[in-house]
Amino acid sequence: MAGSACALFHRFHEAWTDGDLAAVLAMTDPDVVVHPLHGVMYSQMEFRGHDGMRTWYGEMTEPWERFEALVEHVVDTEAGATGVVKMVAHRDGEGLFARIGVDMEVRDGRVAALTASDVEDLEAELGIARDDNT
């Protein structure tokens, strides 16, 4: 898997969880385009470039004491990788989680686009059995 889009998918989400925005940006194309699933939760429906990535990262993580993006499943695709990510936000000793589908477009070894999708649709498309314990 070394060098594959799946490996990049894992490294990107691990850096996000570690709070390492510098590493996230190093893996991201300067012209990256991000489409979050729950756009109404953010200041924009689309975030562009490294400045957009910084804004999105802040809006997603700053309200929480700790924020995790845990990869549950990922496969290489023609354009990059697609997978299921469990987002876990921690505050006041409690956790809030959501599972989302993420399509990652890769260009020249860097993240060129991230598009969130409905996890149930993605699981059906990939033939992943839903784990009701997550």
C-alpha cells in the first residue's frame, strides 16, 4: 500500500487527528477543493486552497477539546481513494461521532479534492456490511 492513494488517505486523516495542520497542508495540493457533507455547519459550502483548508480545519476542530478522523475502510479508485471515516469530537468528557464517506482525488501524490458523501450510499456501493456498533 506504500505510495498508494489509500496510504495517503490514512496519513491525511492521521495528521488531522494529531492536530498536525502543517502535515495536512504538506499532503494537500495548493489548489485543493473541499466539499464537506454538512456544509450548513460551516461558513462555506466549499473551501479552496490552503487558506480554505486552514479555515475548514479550524471550523471543524476548534469547538472541541479533541477531534479525531478515524479511517474505517478505504479503497483505491481511478481518481484516488474513497473510504469511510468516523469523526469523533470530544468535549467535557463526552464524545459525539458521525460516520461519513470521503472521496479523495489525488494529483501528483497530493490531495487535490475531498468530497464528503452519505456513508450508507458509499457502504452500499462498496459492498461494506454496516457495523451497528459504530
